[in-house]
Amino acid sequence: MLKLISLEMRKYKLAGLLKGVLITNLAILAFMILLVFFDQTEFITYPEVFEALNLFVRSSFIVYASVLLGRLVIDEYKNQTIKLLFTYPISRMNLMYAKLMIVFLFTLINIIVSVAALGAILVGINGFVNEIPGEITRSLLISMVLHTATSAVYAAGIALIPLFVGMRKKSVPATIVSGVLVSAIISSDFGGFRLGNYSFVSVSLGLLGIAIAYQSIRRVERDDID
């Protein structure tokens, strides 16, 4: 399976996505610097800063994942190249599993790495300007690490939800639009109420995304490719 994932990554030259990831992180960092150090209030704290950072990173990579789904899966169906792939002496299910694992792991790893790297940069900047009150304690650091890791897992599952629309419409734009909508729904603030802040909602949506991925994998084994 690892070899199949590696082959898929080389086939689509996914290493080239690192440039897009870097640009995305630079944009998030610039926005966070403006928000925290130029437009901040006296009540801003480290937990609030990291919560906002986590939110922006998760939202960005859920959308990014929908683009990746369109490229790895939906585009194959749209261009009918999936028929050729399914003639290879490889299980259809394993092939789809490899594609979706790439999307899941891409989202998971990039959220964790991005939050850690950008968070460290913000803490470093604050060491010079002292705009954020308080300090990073061991308990706070552990809490933030656990929150980042768990939210990254939820987000990686949620990132698979656009696959449902994409597989039905066989449309890359529809997949990306659904990714944007999912990201907006869980990230938007409705008078202080944000769905993404509730663990039950995040877990449920993450499991929904995994269930959609599982059903998609099962379907390719029994359905004909139109």
C-alpha cells in the first residue's frame, strides 16, 4: 500500500504542492500578524491566538484537500482515465484507498506542521513586541498540542466530505465549491456560535467524511465505470 501511495504521489507530482502549502502558510501568517499585532485588543491571549490560528489553518487545508480530491479522484472519472487504471493488476479498492489516504494524510500533516510552525513564529515575534500578555506554560503548551492534533484528525476526515458531491457530479469545480462551503459552515461565527468549536460536531462531521470515503471505495469494486 505504501508503494502504491508513493507511485500516486510521483504520478501527480504532489511534491510540487509544497509551493502552494508555503504560499498558503505565508498568507495565514501575514493575516495573523495583522490581526494580533496591529489590530489586537488588550484582552487577546495566547489561547485565543492559537484558536484563531487553528481555525484559519484548518479552513485553508479543508479547501486545499477538495482541490486535491478533484485532481486525484474526480478528474480521473471526468476524463475517463479511471477505466485505464482499473485495467491494471491492482485492486480497485486499494487504488482508491491509496488516493484517499493521500488526501487524508496531506490534510492531517499539513495542519499539524502549519499550526506548530506558525505558532512558533508568532510566539517568537511576541518575544520582541510583547503584545500578547502572559507566557507559554507547560500545561498550556500540552493543551494546545493535544487540541491541534485532535482537530487535525477531525479536519482530515471532514476534508473528505466534498468527495460525495464530486462523485455524484463528476465535477472538479463542484468538489472545490463543496469544500469551500464545508469550510465556511464550520468556521463561520454566528453571533458567537461556531460549529467547529464543538467537539461533537467536529467528530460527527469527521466520521461522516470517513464514511463517505469508505462507501466510495466500496462502490468502485462493484459498480461499472460510466
